[in-house]
Amino acid sequence: MAESVFAERIIQGMLDTDFYKLTMMQAVLHNYPDAEVEWELRCDEDLTPYLAEIRYQIERLAEISATPDQLGWLEKIPFITPDFTRFLSLFRFNLRYVHTGIEAGQLYIRLRGPWLHVTLYEVPLLAIISEVRNRYRHPAVVIEQVRERLYLKLDALRAEASASELAGLQLADVGSRRRFSYRVQEEVANVLKHDFPGRLVGTSNVHLARELGLKPIGTMAHEWLMAHQQLGPRLVDSQSAALDRWVREYRGLPGIALTDCITLAAFLRDFDLYFGKLFDGLRHASGDPLVWAHKVIAHYTALGIDPMTKTLVFSDGLDLHKALALYRALKGQINVSFAIGTHLSCDIPGVTPLNIVIKMAACNGQPVARVSDSPGKTQCRDENFVAYLKHVFRV
């Protein structure tokens, strides 16, 4: 009998989220426990037929709590602090911070409340929306299809790459947000653990990291930098403040910074020798990856830092073929690693993954923005604030 890709629960527990949600949550607990935020859903597909089921699955989040075994596992991570695990033991998803409905013929989801209590909603909500939609639209998919598709990709990679290239190729699974289903991501991570021909460095999904004995992967996301636009320092100092708070929180770990909250050019003006030495590397999330990489390498060189002591993490719409091409182009210039999400966790014949995000829209009652390195990826509901932000950062 064919094995279904749908488990009884969509969200498996408190740790069924991306690791950087927990690292940011700890930093928020220690630095901004009173900050108030708003988040908004953006999707280019009609999700209104699924509203009732989405609401039901959101309500089930309130049943979740961290178990002693999960907390004990987290406590073994050197930079996760005892007070944070104690807080997580008390944390519950508070449904009064979530607002859902239909507006102008489209599904809306808005989060409003304390950053500390709202941030953990993002990844489970995205996973819920994606899986609910897929349960309705693709009920006949079975796990064998997922397994066969992935093995075909791995075979193609072995045929394309040399043995030395495979030995140097580092990959992480980051497929939680737009996964076809939990069971698909679980199967992908399990196959990669046992059969990926390069080196699987880990998974962003904390639950799967614990279940499969993998390293949890992740540092910060756009929300960390965006929130600082309204957290006290002058706007022009907001990126520097965000990076400095991170360094003070984690003392060097986890040390990969995100570069495209206000474009790479604006980021590099703030990323001076101090930060260049303290962060292990940088993450690419928009724009041409090779152009980005060469600009970062040139910046490290200008700072007097050997690029071969740093790592670039690529995470924007990658597949295995693109990862190999980037590895070849940058080998010997700087260390590289690849975070692949939807291409692994929602790549099934006949299935189009959802184009969906839930992003911070405001902090402490004021707008925040992301101005990325890709056209059309600017995110802000206040055009005047975007214009001001661009003026301040000379974008």
C-alpha cells in the first residue's frame, strides 16, 4: 500500500520551526521583551477556500508546549541560555495575537502583539497554509514519489560533479516554510542524511535536527534587522545596532549575518572591520549570487581579511545544479555553503509550490521595511517610509 505524505498533525511540536526563530527569540527576550510588532501574510494565490481548515490548524497550535526532553536537548547547545529554555517551557501560542479572515476576496492573516510572543508563529503558520492547500489540491501524492524524485536529483548531481567537488559541497535543508508537508520534509532530510554525496551540514528544522541527529542550522532573519529601524537608534545606525546587539548576545556564535535588508551596498557600508572580524560570514538572500559574492570578497579583501577564513551561505531559490555552479565559480576564493528549501521539500511532479511569506510590517507602531537586492522584493506598507529609508541609506 502506498504511504501517504500527510501526517495526523501538521505541526509536530514546539521545535517544528526554523532554528533562527529560536535564536532571535532568545535575543528578543534579553534585549527587547516589551517591543510590539505587526506581521502580515502575502500570497499570490487564492487561499480563501481553505480558511476554515487553516483556522482549525492554527487553533491546534495552542495545544503545543515544549517537553522536558526537548528542553534538555536545547540546553546542550552552547549559546542557548538557561533562562531562555525556562521561558520556552512556559511559552504557549496565544491565539489572541492572530487575526484571520477574508478581505477584498483574499485570505488575510495578521499578527499583532509582543515580538517575544508573536515571532514563533511565522514558520508554523507558513507550514500550515502550505500543507492545508496541498491536502486539498494534491491528496493523492505518496511518499514514494518524493523519494524517487530526490534520488533522481542525487544521481544527476553525482553524474555532473567530480569526486573532489562532491567532497567539498556543503548543504543544509531549509525547507520548513513552504514544504509540501511535514512528512515530505522528514523524508527529504532522512534521505539526505544517509545518501547525499556531499556533506549535509544540518537542517534548519529544530524538530528534525533532534529526531535525526542533525545539526540545527540558522542565525538571524530579516525581522531582526527590520525591527531595529524602530527600536531606538537613529535610522541610519539601525543595521549597525542590530549587528552589535547580535554580537553582544552570542559572543561569536551563531555568526552568519544577513546582508540584504537595505541592499548589499548599504550593508557593506556598515559592515566594517569590527563586524568583519566578529562574524563568521554572510548569507545571500536576493540579487545575482555571483555578483553579490564577488562584492563581498572584494569587501573582505579591502578590510584586510582573508576571504578564505570566512563563509558565504547561499539561500535564494537554490537547487542542486545552481549550488554546484556557485561552488565551482567560487572555489578557492572563499568558503561556501548552500541552504536549499522549496526545491527539496516541495518538488513533486504536478505541484507548484506556494509563493508565500509572512513578514514584519511594523515595530512599536511604526513601519519597517526590507529593500532587497532583487526587483519587486521590497516589503513595506508605507511608501513614504521606504522613500525616507532609501534616502537615509543612499540607496
